[in-house]
Amino acid sequence: MNASNKRVGQILKEAREEKNLTVRDVSKETNIAIKFILALENEDYSQFPAETFTIGFLKTYADFLKLDTGNILQLYKGQQMEESQQPLQEMTQPTMKVIALEIEKNKALLPFLFIGIVFVAVLVFAFLYEPNDQTKADNPSLGEEPKLLQIIPTDINFIPQSIPENQAIPFTLTPEQGFSFSASNQQCKIFIKSVRKTEYGEKIAVIGFNVSPERKVYTFEAKLDEEVVLSYENPELDSLRREIKVKAQAITEDSAKVLVSLGSERQGSATTPLGDVPIQVTLYFLKSTYAEFIVDGQVGEKRLFHAGEKKDLEARDRLELKVGDGSAVEISQNGKERVKLGKVGKLTRKIFYKVPDPTDNTQFIIKEKGE
């Protein structure tokens, strides 16, 4: 295994064994309890009362083994950064156990809570559901004609993706996950709304599609191995500058895998608007630190970078950076002046993304957010 790919615990254990030292020998020389030495080598950091103790013992152990302590600490931070990330849904939604406890504590309030929920549901339905005249007349099924039904859902995580010319990209749509992409410099979103079955048991995916800056969703159905063309010739999609082709490869009970590709462009559409430049970032590493990059939804390098290294990155729609020590890196974005990425010893995350200019929808601007 390449040394750069080894984990902290493995590096410590191999260094100790190379010096023919036992865990008891190390404990005697460093005054670190045996259980904590084993915890470091096994990466069982739950044995330590706080991260301050973990880092302190890790530094002492690495110094004793005459390892590069700075690199060991950065590698530890990088591993913690990777393993501590949780899906947004897991971090924001209470567990069923917590909900059950709250209900048990507030039984007397349940009738009022139920009335409140019903009232809010009625208001939300009245706001979101906008039937057209034909729907009012004969209430057709969803599959007969695509309809504009609702605004973009807020409980779906939209993953940025790029669709190259003459290439179909697979998207796996689930109740929690959709995708956003650019088509002729228009930001589009696609997600699954439901899966219905015909009387013959055939599964049909009901899919939502949105074109920025519009808020409403166009709904269509996709059958297995049949291609659906979302065209600007459709009156309900007349703002599209380019056709979008969607073909279902697989459909399950509540999700679908679809191939998405770009079709013909609308005659006279502005395909290269002023200001639609790629996101270009250069990183200058002043000290060794762990870093990783996500370019247009694709995970790039994830490793320990050393002092003196330089990294050029370019993205079409979205670029995400994560660095173990923000002060170890200077950054220049699209030719701007170099600045420090973050604070000393602080895990830093920075995201650059393109959005339509609110004053001119033929142009784009690059925005950023971070911590």
C-alpha cells in the first residue's frame, strides 16, 4: 500500500513495530496509558474524553516515534472530516425514537396538534395545487397529459451534474435525491415524484422537471426503455433553449435510473451568454494539509497536500473545496487576488457555484459560500 494512502493508526503501529517496541514499552517511555495507545492504533477515538486529548496523545506518540507530526495531525483531521459527514436528511430530521418520546410527554396536546396539522395541510394543498380548466372538468389521471402541478420540493437534495455534448449521463432519482444541470446556460432540475403501476403491473416513473428561474414544475411520465423528449415546442416548456432527452433504464417501487442527454438547440437561442465563464480556482499550499475537491458533482482528489504544491481546478457549474487547515492554503478565484482560505487550524469548506444574473437572465454570475 502506498504510504500516502495509509491511515493514521496503521502508520503508528507499523512505526512502533519497526522499532521493535511493544505497547508496554511505549507506555513506559511516554506515560501514555496502554489503553490509549491501543485506541490510537485502532483509531478508536471514542476512548478519549475530548478531541483535545486525542490530538495531544497523538502528537506525543508521533513525536516519540520520530514521525512527521504535522503530517500525522493533518491526516487525522482529514480522516475525521471524511467520516463525520452525514446526509443533510440525517442531520435535520429527528429520529422516530425522539418523536415517540415527545408524543408521550405531550399526550394532552394531541387533539390540538391534530387540528393544527389538518389546518396547515389544507392551506398547503390550496396553495400548491393549481388545476387547469380541463382538470376541473373531468379530473383526468396524471398519465394522460403532463401538467404544471406544484413548486420545486424543498425536501430533495439536488446534486449538481454536467451533461457533455453527445453523451447520455445516468441519474438515479430517489425520493431524497434529484439532479441539477445546465442546458444552453439554463439551470434545470429533475427529480422523481412517484412510481405508479398499470393494470398489467408495468411500473411508470412520474418525474418532475424545472427550468430556472421559473418556480413551477412540469410533470411527465417515463416508461421503461422509452425516450421522452422535453421540447421547447411544448407550450408548457416554451422557455427551454434546448431539448432534453430522458430515457428510463430501470424503475423500482419508488425510484428510477434515467439517462439524460441534450437534444437540438432552439434556433436563435443564446448558447454562450456574456459572463458564462467556467469557475477557475488556483490553490497554493503554504503548509501540509489534507484537502479534497468535488467538481460538478464528481469527487476529485482526496489526499494530503504538501507545502509548495499548487493545484489548478476548473468547473462548469459548481466547485466544492474541503481543507483540513484553512490557514495552510491561499486561493485565487478567476484571476482575483490571492487570499487565505480560512483560519488557523480550522476545517474550511468553500463552495463556488454559478447562478443566472437576476438583472439579466442571459448572463451568469459566480457566487460563493463557506465556513
